[in-house]
Amino acid sequence: MRFGKACAALSVGLWAAAAAGCGSVCPQIPQSEKETFLSVRPEEGGYTINAGDQLQIEVWQNNQLTRQVRVRPDGKITLPLVNDVVAAGDTVPQFQKRLTERLKTYLKDPVVSITVTNFSQKQIFIQGQVRTSSAFNYTGDMYLLQAITLAGGTTPFSEGCAVVVRRKGDQFVRYDIELEPVLMGRDLKENIQLQPGDVVTIH
């Protein structure tokens, strides 16, 4: 029995009850590519910092400057020593370089690390055998099943497989998930956390 015929019209909460016996056909993505997929950080996907984003800034051996900051509506952050610095519009590596250069005026060979810990206005995309193919706002801790729910669930033609495409620099890597074990609660680790810019295709 195809996954969609028994499960597609149901909400995620009801899918698990109907998923037994549903089949799934996923592409054979090499394990090495899947491992690369899981290792990608948002900043490697060309993520551009936006107003409202929360950043974790770490300056090696300097507790005064290591802190979490939120990008203000004017696109700037404020740090001791350097005061206001424009962050919005830069990728994480670009802003890391900019901040490092500013700190060189006050510190010898500063080592700066920046991570986006909360995203304000990015999107994920879901398409294929779902009720509503669309872009949805990324809300922070967003997982695969949440995205499928936002898209209204799968159609009757779904075969119970999700493929997520993620950008890593100038390349794209894939990850495939059989939906039945996830929905039945047998393999919740495959309910992967999504990142801004991810494209989810339901087969």
C-alpha cells in the first residue's frame, strides 16, 4: 500500500495511527553525503544576517566582549570598545571579518567567532506531494514534521519519502527520510531540524 493512500489526508497527529503497513521508496543517497548534510551550519549556507537575529559573539580570552546580542532594527549591534557595528546584510564570515578588523584597533590579534542562535525572517520551502507547496517563515527550532504540517500534510500520491536539500557554500547536499518510522515514533532522530533556505520535497 502506498503511504499517501492510507496517510496523506491525515494530520501529523493521526498519521502515526494509520502509518502501519505503508510503504516508502527513498533515493539511495550516500551516507557520506548525509553526514555532510548534518554537519552544515547556517553560516555555511550563505545565510545573510537580518535585523532581529540573535548572535552569539565569542572573543577568545575576553569575557567582556563574549556575549549574545540582537541585531537592532537599524541593522547594527553594540559591543564594548567598538560601539555600533553594522551586521545586517553580511554573511556570518563577512561580519566576523568586519568585527575582527574593528577590534584590532584595541586588541592584539583578536580571535572572533560568531554564530546565529535565533533567526528573525528566513524561510524554508516545501514542495512535491503536499497539500500546499509554499515557502514558510523559519521560526527557530523548526523540524521536518512541523514543516509537513504547515504544508497541510501529504497528498494521496505520496510514497512516504522526504528529501531535504541544503546549501553548503557553493554546493548542495541532500538528506532522505522515510516518513513512516518517524511518524510511528520509532525513529524520531530522523525528524531532523531544518535550517533557513532548506528545500523539502515530499515524494
